[in-house]
Amino acid sequence: MANDSHYSNTGSMQDVSADLSNIRDRFDGIMDALESTAMSTFGVWDGAGEQPARSNNEEFNTEFGTVQAAFEALISTNDEVTLQMTNMHSRLNKTFEM
């Protein structure tokens, strides 16, 4: 892309998208380890305190899903903004024949 520093730096925005995508595997690994630990802990719980443990497990599952969705939204939003900025640069360049 042509030098777009007079509008914004979409190259840096694309770098952020790449970084987010690259750390996705690490993030998923951490989340999978948390989920595995929670399942093994809550899955063998028996006797006293079993009902509160089940409630904690349900809360964990809800929060786990929320965190996963938030990370996905972060990546998607950055990608969307980068695309919109790139398109804006293209339109401005055509308008002013740069």
C-alpha cells in the first residue's frame, strides 16, 4: 500500500491483526488448560459441597464462553477497522489522484 501516514497507519493496524492471530494459538492453549483443569476438578467432585461445585462449574462455563467470544470480537473488530481504513485510503487516493 502507498504511504498512508497522512491519514492513518493501516500497516500498523494490519500488524496488530497478525499479532492477534499469532497469539490465538497460545490463548487457546491457556483456555484449554483452564477448561481441562476445571472439568477434572468439577467432574470428580462428590459428596459435601457437590452442589456449590456444580454451580461454580456452570459459572466457569459461562465466563469461559464470554472470554472466548471477547477475544474473537477483538480480532474481528480490528480486522474490520483495518479493512475500512484501507478502503477509505483507496477512495481518498482515487478522489485526489495520489
